[in-house]
Amino acid sequence: MVTLVLPRLVDVSAASRRSASVVERNVAALKSVYWLLLLSGIVEPLLYLFSIGVGVGTLVGDLPLPDGRLVSYAGFVAPAMLASSAMTGALSETTFNFFGKMKYMKLYDGMIATPVRPFEIALGELGWAMLRGTAYSAAFLGVMIAMDLTSVVHALTTLPAAVLVGFAFGALGMAVSTFMRSWQDFDLVASAQFTLFLFSGTFVPAQAYPTLLHWLVEVTPLYRAVHLVRGIALGAGGWLWLLDVLYLLAMLAAGLLVASRRMGRLLYP
């Protein structure tokens, strides 16, 4: 039994160290400008929160949650901005930056000359993206607490949900990037991302849309992310949280699988 299990444990440990080395490389490369990256990742969602959530919110009034409770429009929008920020931060790192490292910098060609494998590169890049995403989410939750849009207890439970959202979209972005042929192809990614941002229950409840569009919205990944983060941040419980988590975990697993296999084909022609 020991002889069967021990090699697997050693392999897992070695793979973890190799993935961590990819993260360490990114940290070392961007250490001097990391605060600029953090600032850029938090400013945009804050602007949306203050302009739409607070500004337009004075005209909209309160909105009902699925459990019947009324919340301010700023309270309704803020968790959606958090989920959108987690999505944007993860996609930014695992699409444009990942594509540039693989296609033009040829960074991964050097890595595979070492024992590091494509799956470990993908896992390491995803881990680096989530270091940034977690910092964005924590800073945004701090603003939400300061504005009394959530409580400290709810914020502490919302942070892991936001991290899961970032992991799921990061894996998806990495998988998509392996199919991109040039920078122009990323216009399609940006268009899809902006469409999700507008039509995922971000600014209005999904129930406000016509029935067909309502059901279409509810199967999109950002809607499931917004639904999960909003529910936890506002304390609106429900069994659909489980559906959201399973959806995002499935997206994470599928994205990593596709990304690692595609990287193997591209790096070992």
C-alpha cells in the first residue's frame, strides 16, 4: 500500500512546488509595480459603484431580493461589481498577459525545458491571477464595509466566493486564449465580457427581463457568480448557492483541462 500511495504523494508535492515556482516568477517580475496593478483593478468597479449604484440609485430606490427583503440600489449593485471585478481581474491576467507570454515572449518554451509540465504552468498562472484577484476583492469589500453595504461577517464569507469566481473565469480565459491566433481575436473576448457585464443581473434583477431572455441570463457564468456573491454579501440564503458553486467548480475544472491540453499541443508541436 505504501509503495503505491507514496509515489503519488511525491508527484503531487513536486507538481505543487513547480506550480508555485511559476507564481514566484510572476511575483518577482512585477514586484516593483504591484501597487499600480492593485490600484488599476479596484478603481473601475468603484467608479461604477459610485456613479451607478450611488448616483443613479437615488432615482431608482430600493429593490426586492428573492426572499422579499428590500435593499438599497447601491447594496444591490455593489456585490455585482465585486463579482464583475473578480471576473475582469482574472480574465485580464489569463487572456492578454497569458497570450503574450506564450505567443510572443516564448516564456513557456523555456519552462518546458525544465521538469515543469503544461498543467503546472496553467495552474501556476491561475494561482498568480488569483493573488491579484484576491487583493482586488479584499479592497473592494473594505469599501463595501465602510459604506455599510455589507457586514464584516458577511464580507469574510463573501471573499472565498469572490476568489472562486476569479478561479473559474481565470481558467476559462486561459482555455480561450489557447485558441487565439492574434491580438485582434481578443476583440471577441472583450465584446463577450462586456455583454456579460451588462446582462447578468448586474444592474437590474434578471426577473425584469422578458421570460426567454430571463432564462438565458440565468445560465450565463457571470449571473451565477453575481447570484452567489450577492446572496452571501446580503445574507440572502438559499439552496441555489449550491448550484452556483457547482457551476463555477465545473467551469474551473473544464477550463484547466482544456488549457493544459491545448498548451501541451502548442508547446510540444
